[in-house]
Amino acid sequence: MTRFPTLRRLRRRLLAHRRALAALCAALAVLAAFRAQAAPPPARTEVLTAAADVPGGSVLEPEDLARVALDPASVPDGTFRRASEAVGRTTAAPLRAGEPLTDVRLVAPSVLRGYPGLVAVPVRLGDAEATALLRVGDRVDLLAADPQGGHPARTVGTRVPVLALPRPRDDVTTGGAAPEGALVVVGVPPGTAAVLTAASATSYLAAVLVH
């Protein structure tokens, strides 16, 4: 008579269920290996993008911005991460909905210092050589001429200050050719920004230096 009946009964039960136990151990091993080999979720970086199309020369409001999580490898240099860095800044060029907001898309905040009540609007003047004569701080009258010559030139800005003279970029092209003229950032009242932007897109703009 054994002194350990409980151990004997336990041994008989283990032997009776050895196949089921072996299958369970194998399943646990497969599960552990799968979890070990499973790739972690891809990293994401939150950036600010345009919530909708934004025209050039617009002062950004909170509703103009959206947060989007992107693959870090696809995040452009100079991308803004915090709304406080962008709200109140002026767009230097139009933004498409969903486009990441970068520093080159906004006019530097310091250009409006000393010009209360004005917004900064980038316009392209038709004569690059004449534009090279301008200096930041100059006052100019802006004239819009019909490229077809069907209408006389009209004044679209009076005594507007020159805020910035962006350097041309070699990689900016339009239809495979370098854009004509030169870009100038001027300061205008908010109500004039839309009119001036439209004139810049449809007319030949010229600047007349004034005192």
C-alpha cells in the first residue's frame, strides 16, 4: 500500500490527459512566438495642416488648421507642430487642404512689426529688374494692367509699404518654366488683401516708388 495515494492519482490523471496538455503547451508556444515577432505599430508624428484651401495673403485663424498624424519620414522640414506658432501669421502662398504647414509657407511675423492694422500680402510684380530697385520699407503704389491691353491700368494699392523681398528659389517652376517677375510682400489693410491677391493672379502688376 502506497504512502502517497494522492500523488499516484495525480500521476494517473496527468498521463491520461498528456496529449491535451501537450497540445496546449504547443499552442502557447506558437502564441508566444507570434507575439514576439509581431511588428510594433508604426510611429506617427502629429503636424499642422491646412483644414481647407487657404488663399495667399490670408491671416491664419484656428479654424484654418487641422492636426494630422503622419509617417515621420514624410514630414517636411520646418513643419509646425503647435497652433500657437501659426495662428495670426500670414500665408506667403496659397495652401491646399491637407497640405502640411511649413515655415516657408508663412511670412515671418516680424515683417508686420511697426505696421499696426495691416496684413502682409505676397504679390508678383511683372518686372523683376525694376523690383530689384526696391528696398524693405519703401512705399509704393501698385498698378494692375490688363495683359491683353484691353483696359487701362488701375491702382490697386496706394502708398503700401514693402515688407519683404523674398529671394527667388531655383526649384519653383510653373509649367516647366521659371515664373516671370519677382515676388514682393507688401502691407495692406485686411479689406484690400483679397482684391490685391486677385489682381496679382489676373493682371500684370507694377510698382511705382513714392515718397
